[in-house]
Amino acid sequence: MNASRTARDRARAELTQEIKNEARRQLAVDGAQKLSLRSVARELGMVSSALYRYFASRDELLTALIIDAYDAVGEQAEKAAEGGAPRERWRKACHAVRDWARANPHEYALIYGSPIPGYAAPQDTVASAARVPMVLIGILRETNPSPAFEGPPLTDGLAGQLRALGEQVAPDGERIAPDLPLETLNRGIVVWTQLFGMLSFELFGQFVGSVDPTNEFFDHTIEQLADFLGLPPAR
Amino acid sequence: MNASRTARDRARAELTQEIKNEARRQLAVDGAQKLSLRSVARELGMVSSALYRYFASRDELLTALIIDAYDAVGEQAEKAAEGGAPRERWRKACHAVRDWARANPHEYALIYGSPIPGYAAPQDTVASAARVPMVLIGILRETNPSPAFEGPPLTDGLAGQLRALGEQVAPDGERIAPDLPLETLNRGIVVWTQLFGMLSFELFGQFVGSVDPTNEFFDHTIEQLADFLGLPPAR
DNA sequence: CGATTCCGAGAGCACTGCTCTTGACTTGTG
DNA sequence: CACAAGTCAAGAGCAGTGCTCTCGGAATCG
């Protein structure tokens, strides 16, 4: 399992990376729709068929980009949420995700928009996709939330799903959140969907004509969600 | 402005509709990605170039489908929200939207997923797109909400945006909601994004592995959102 | 060194959106 | 009624796509 043993291996890894880079460049400009293997190959000075030695299909290339995108936004969120009071970590994580999304709208659309073809999104993506929600769970685990209002009781089936989710084993071998109250876990999922619902609406143009510069609405809602979660108030 | 005057006009309108129907059929099967003018034409027994007499481009056909989709889901929501107590109207509207989305996932993706090309979505779509949020506003206007918790105060800029939104003139010539408290309007936008955030996550596969059969989570959240809005409790 | 594996190039297939021209048909009007 | 104007479907064609297969040359391994 020696990494990059032969010159060929190194060249292959390098070229694979260059293909992804060029693809990402084109993705950022024109969107996933117009990303073409041929133009990637052309830009790299090779012929299209050669590219198939590295990615078996256009979809496979896109899947690689999807994983990278999940990792990129996940890493941003993780770094932003390091240290500080729970509420502060929550704020920073949200803004990190939003900043990344606004800086890379096409990559955002790739992972949180409509599934591309017959959505081949395989198991490889889930570990990377889970990084942002895991950040949120990490914040919830380090506080003792006292939600702003009680809300309806969990139904049996939902409670079962949440319990199973908490017991589920993450890629790192640990269980996700066996200690988290189910009610808290449920609220975590709610705010998770709210966060990305806002971002999708903002980036996909649904807010045009209402809260169009979304900055203030976003900040206000983030704070409201923190109250909803029961994160201790700041200062 | 006599509707369907000549035989030619009638034939034209009919064929336009048939093209849209066939396109919608293909959309439902394979998604927007694979919808091709040529195959639509082929299925209709005509040649591809003939189709350009009815739609100037593929994007224009898609735009027509987008408007139809907005109208379809809007109509479902409107019908579902007729009559009853506010909370009941809210529940029914949410379920109507979800049912439509699950029955027509590709059409849902077309309007609430990633913008297709360089998103040409013109002004024509906004009136249709506004129908679902207008249903929600209609519910809010017919009650005197007492939210379940107070939440952070509106910032000046956000309050200004909300005021402008309420004064805005809808397609029917009426102002949207000049009488609605800004705080209530704000919460309306929050639950609107939450509703579609949930649907997108469900349909685009983000809930796989967590609250995967989403029925109970959806129902529970709808109720929680009703509390959040301050809709009077049922029964 | 020899055999094997890997790799890029090229040709080619079936498909796409879109344009332009041609000839036939339908209109409404002189 | 007849004729000019308008409309239409069809066909050929262009540039581009994803993907497959074959073919020589090069690197790697035994």
C-alpha cells in the first residue's frame, strides 16, 4: 500500500487531479449542465477518449466533483465551528456554509440541487455529505439545550427513527449521538433543513422580490434557530 | 382578441399543448436533463425543425413547463387550503404540496432544484411561483397569531424589506399583505423555506440514512411550524 | 530481455440543439 | 374568384456531445 510508488502511478494521480481541477474550473463558469468531457480533454491538450482511462463516464467525473464539494463545504464548517460558545460556533458554522455556497454556487447546486442524471450518488458520498450535519451535532452535544418552546411530542415512529440515527455508526467508528435527547436531535434536523432551505432559496432565486439581499434575513433566522435549538444566549 | 378564431389558430394552440404534454411525459420519465426536442418531435410524428415554430428553443419549452408546474402545485395548495381553521388549512396546504412534489418529482426538481441553464427564468414565472406563498399569507391574514416564543427583534433593514414586501402589488392588483405584522410576515417566510427545504431534502435524497421515510418527521415539523407561527391549536 | 500492462491517439457511432432553405398549404383581401 | 402574403412541415446540414473500439508505442514487472 505504498503511496505513489512508480512514476506511472504518480503521473496518473497527478493527471487525475488535473482533470478534476479543469472540470471544476469549467463547472464554476458554466455549471454542471455544460460541463463536457471533450472540452475538459481539449483544454488539457489530450483527446477525449484518453480521459476515459481516468473516469469511466461523465457521471463518474461529476461524482468525484460532488465528493470534493461535500468535503470542501464540510471542512469550512468544521474549521469555522472550532472553539467558542455553542451559539457562536453555530453562527460561524452557518456563515461558513453560506459563504462557501455563495462563492461556489455551481458546486452548491451540484450537491444540494436536483440530482443530476438517474442520481447515481453512491455510498462514497455519504461520509463526505455527513460532515456538515456532524458539525451541528457536535455543537449540540456540548451544550445542554433549553429550547425556547416545547412543541408537539415526538410520535413513536419518529422517536424510533431518531434513536436509530443516534445509535448509527459514523465513518470514524463512533456512534453518532447516543447521548443526545431525541427531542434535541429532532430539532437539529429541523434547523439543518432550514439552513439549506434558505441557501437553496437564496441561490436558486426564490427570494428575488421578497428578502432579496438575504443577509439580514439569514442572520436573523440563524439567531431564531439558535433560540429554537435552545443554545444559551450570547453575552 | 377573439380566442381561437381561425382553424389555423386552433390547430396551433392544440399542437402547442400536445408538445407540452409530450414534453411533460418525457420529463416525468427521464428528467429535464434528458428531455430532447428531437425525441419530442419524433414521438409526435414530426421533424425536429418543425417544433421550432412553437418554441424558439429548448429553454423556452422548459420555461413553459416551469410555469405549468408552478401553476399546478399552486392550484393544489389553493384548493387544499380552502375553508377550515387556520391550522387545518396550513396542514392541508403542506400535505398538498408534498403530495404533488412526490407525485411529480422531476417537475418539482425543475422549479425548486438547480436553475437549469443560465437560469433564464423570466418575469412570466413569478406570478405562478407566488401562488404557494400567497396561500400561506392568506392563512396568516385570517388569524391573529400568537407565536410560541418571542425570538430576536427584527433589525431595521429586515423590517424595511418586509414592509416593502407587504406593500408590494400582487398580480391581481391588490397589495400583498399591508396589514400583516412584520414579525408574522417574517415567520411566514421562515416556514415557507422550511417547508420546501424539507421537500428538497426528501426528494433529493439528503434524508437517506436519517429520517428516511419522511412521513412522520414531516407531520411533526408541520405541527411545530404551526406552533412557531402561532396558529391557534386544533381540537 | 521478454511479456505484460498501461496509455494516448484516432476513427467512428448515435445522438443532441439549432439554422436555413424549399416547396406546399391556408389566409384574408383586392 | 384569384392572387399575394403569411404560415407551415420537411429536409439537409453544422457543430457539438458521450462513449466505444482498435491500434501502435511506451513503461513496468518478472
